[in-house]
Amino acid sequence: MIIDGKKEAELIRNEIKKEISELKKKTAKTPSLSVILIGDLAPSKIYVKNKEKSAREVGISSKIIQYPKNVSEKDVLMKIDELNKDENTSGILVQLPLPNQISKEKIINAIHPSKDVDGFNPINVGNLSSGYKSIVPCTPLGCLLLIKQVEKNLSGKHAVIIGRSNLNGKPMAQLLLKENCTVTIVHSKTKNLQKECLKADILVAAVGVPNLVKKDWVKDNIIIIDVGINKVGEKIIGDVSFDDLRNKAKAITPVPGGVGPMTIACLLKNTLECFKAHQL
């Protein structure tokens, strides 16, 4: 089974659109997402444009606040403070990466946890780790929803996550622990990576190494979620050798068309949740 991230993302967007329409009738208000974009990196501009388009399609008003690459950290922090206090702003997102003069840690800490649609603020991270209600980072949330399209009950499954980043690996581990999985995180310093991967019932690859996971790295009937986005020549490929594994796995996500569409759908989902927390 090839897991169709585009199809699942469309279902989520349709649910969000319907709920926003109903909330608008009750409150006469709609969610609003403010995106801060610094500099003119082409990938960042494309991501932001896609987020804005997707937001508007479901009824979320989206505002892009653009700064030149040399903007001061102080100016960005002042804008975040202003948005935190603005009752009409449901969610705030600062597009990464940031230029060298701006501290990612300070920016993430400055966004109020209740408006942190990326789920990166330490309070949201701590709540997720503690099993409390929190805003969950978009990509890991999307991955979990795709896994549960294949198998609803994950209790007792052995999940292996390749990559330990704060954006993907660590929150993914917390989500799978909450589903009663046994979780192993492997990374660049792990000894015998292949041996660890062979234990997996569920494999989430989020390390940024093209075609790292080969056919002899996994057992039959595994669920594989490929988060990797790697440009090789003119092609975009994942961290998993898709052609080798598509017939061995029980289910696998393609790249592109797997996790990517889910990330944006979950951003919209988080924006709606932030709106509801402030309005209801």
C-alpha cells in the first residue's frame, strides 16, 4: 500500500473548512495566521506561499510579514510581541531558517504558547513530553495520522525513528510513546544502524540522507514513513529507497506526495485549534 498523503491532507482540509464555516456562523469570526518571513530564500518563499494559499482555501485569513535579511532581532521580537497581544491573530509562525544575527531560540521562546502553531515553544514541547494537552509540531502530527490510516491500534509496536531533531525525531517519539509503542531513536552516532532498523514494525526516516534505508534494512510488512526531502539532480527523493521497498513494506509514503501535504494540513489544523482556544 502506498500511503497517499495528498488524499489524506485533502480530507483534513475539508473537515477544517467545514468547522470554520460553522464557527463563523456562531462567532462571526474566523482564524487568522500571521507568518513572518525573513530574507528571500527561494524554498522559504515557496513554503510560505503554499501555506498562505492553503490557509485561504479553508477560510483562514493569512498575513505575511516580510523583512529583509538584515533585519534586527529586536525588530522581529517586537513584532512577535505585538502579534501575541493582538486578539485577531490566532496563530504565529516564523519561517525557518533564520539569518545568523537572529537567535532561533529567542524567536521560538517569544511566541506565546497558545499561538505557537508550529508547536516549538518549550512549554508546548514540555506538555507533549508530559502527556498533557499541547500544540503538536506539524510534521510529526502528520506522520502519526498517516500511520493510523494503516493501523489504528499501535499498542506494543516497535517504532524506530531515524533522526533526533527537535522538529521531527523527538516529538515523533513522544507521539508514538503516547500510542503505547516501544520507541527507539537512532542517529548518526548509533552503532549498527541497520540492525536497529531491522527490529522496526514502524520506521520513520527523518535524517536527510538520500536513499539511506535499503531493502535489507527492514523486515516484511513494515510501515514506513519517509520524512526526507533531498534534491538529487533534478529529482526530489526521500531517505528511503522507495522502489526497493514498495513491495516489501505493508505501507510506505512516497516522496513527494506523502508527508509534505500533511505538514501543511496539520498547520491549518493547529491554527484552528489556537483560534478555538481563544474564542470558545
